[in-house]
Amino acid sequence: MTFDIRQLRYAIAAADHGSFYRAARALDIEQSTLSRNILKLERSIGMPIFERSRAGVSATLAGSTFLSGARTMVASADKLVVMMRAAGQGRAGGLRLGHNNSVSAGNLRATMMSWRDAHPDVEVECVEADRSVLLAGLDIGEIDIAILMGAAGHDGFRCEPLWSERMLIALSASHPLTDRDVVHWTDLRSERFLLPAADPGPEMRDLLLGRLSVSGAKPDIRMHQSSRETILSVLGGSSGVSIVCEGSTGARYPDVVYRPIHGEQGPALTGYSGCWRDDNGNPALHRFLGFIKARYALSFDFLPRFQ
């Protein structure tokens, strides 16, 4: 499946204007160009996004779901462009940090707050996006460091483990498991899990598949084209549970409670990794890496250009 940001912009414009003609005029392009690109997009994803009629166009049910995700992707791309332009203006003392998980609590939030207190001269710009978007930003120099949930190893980047955080189950306040102080993996085999299709949903899905698949039977996992915030906001009234890391527990949602998950060896943990380019000459990146190394007693070394 291959498509580009331009095609997504065309489809979003068509949905907003309800017409290929009006969308093309708003974008100042030929209607045939817009129509041709949207058709290519539909062929690429294997489903129609729009129902076409003489009155205009309207999104199909599947198309509405796709367009919701497309808006998120385009917004993330726009954020990266803004960051690139800011860097091109020669603004000194800036650190561009990407992450693919919540910072409402946990080590990432604590690290960022302590860093800002210790280095008020460094302006930190953060962007939350999917792993693929962040890695693309690293590759072209729009991001200095990406802090990713889960193990990371990518050609062309330096990736090092940073810390671990507890995994928790998010439950409706009326769920029977809320009576327990901790929940074990074996307690969750019959549950329906609601996860976002965007990060960190895929990491959570893989974790659940590894922990809960028994004798060929896989856990009931539903991936939704919604943010984790939306899923947690409606969890209190749904027939399902979700799984989050400690960094997501700072935000509170109506009728939702968290319980730590334990396995045979104790609390269930997930790791976080930092990825950066060794040829990144930003002094602020060097200072930030040194700060993390000292804070978490890590052992990775810097290349001489950072020293």
C-alpha cells in the first residue's frame, strides 16, 4: 500500500467541500488532477473513500474512518515542516524531541520537566507522532532524538535502551477486576482489548499477543481509528478494557481506573529507547544525552564530535 501526503490532502479537501470541483478550486489545481489522485489513493488502499453523485461526493463508512486517520497523519507532517523551518532560521539552543507515547506521567515527563529546570536556556520542541513519522524526521534532520516505546533498532540511527515502565490495565470502574490491587495476565485472557491503530497501539497489540496467546487461541483485540485519549474517554461505558503504560496514567477519565499488571516474574514492564543520528552536531542534543545518561546511570558512549 503506497500513497503520499498530497493525496491525503486532496481527499480531505474533497470531504470538507463535498465536491471534487470545489476542492480543486480551493487547492488551485485542475479537477482532473485531484480526481485522478484520489482514485489512485482508493486503489492503493483497496476501498472506495467516496460515494460519487451529480450532487457531489460523500465519504463512505470506511472512507470516514480512513479520513479520520489521514487528518492525524497530515497534521503530524505539518508539525514536522514547521519544525524544519524553525531550524532553518538558525535558532540556536533548541532541541527537537519526538515521542510516540503519552507524557502525562512516567519517566519521559519527569525527564523533560527536570531537563527544563536544569537547562532553561534550551528551547525544547516536542512532536508526538507514529514511529515511522519520527524516524523519517530523524533521517532528514527535523528531529534530534526520538524516544520510542518498545525496543528500537534501525539502520542509520544510534538506538539505546533508556528505561522501563509498568504496564497497567485500564478498566471501567464497574469491572470486577477493579476489586484487585494487581491484575495478572491470566486474568485477562477472556477480555476484549480496545487499542488505537496509531502508536502505541501496535506495540501494545504485539505485547498482548505474546502474553495471552494460548494453544493457538489469540486474545480478542480491536484496533480503532481513534486516539488513545478517545478510547479511554469512552471506556467507562464500553464492553472492553485497554492497556496503557505508566506514562499515560497522569490523565484521568470518567469511570476509568488503572490496575498494574503482573506476570510470573512480577510487574509487567515495557522498555523505552532513544534514537538519534551520530552525525547530528546539535550541542543541545549532546547535553540532553549526557543528562539522560547521568539520570538513569546508563553506559552508552558519545562519539568524539559530541565531547
